[in-house]
Amino acid sequence: MKFKEVGKDKIKFTYEEEFRGRLVPLFSKNLDKRTKKSFGEMNKALKKLAE
């Protein structure tokens, strides 16, 4: 996770997830869908808290 001040009362928050291992290719599509959904939910919750 990274936080960067980008202006008065503004913060840019970035994060990423990296999956490794032999089974990742077998589950990559499912991991991608679930991860995007979870990140979207987290983004909404963080925005709500920040405002």
C-alpha cells in the first residue's frame, strides 16, 4: 500500500496484489474476478470512511 499527498486535503492511495505459484494459472481467471470485486468493495468502504 502506498499513500501520496497530491494536493490540499487529497491523498492518492494505491495497492496491488501479486499471486505466485504453480496453481495460479489454473485459477487466474477466478482470482482476477474475485480480487477486482474485493478491491472495489474495499475502495468504496475507504472512500466512505475518508469522507
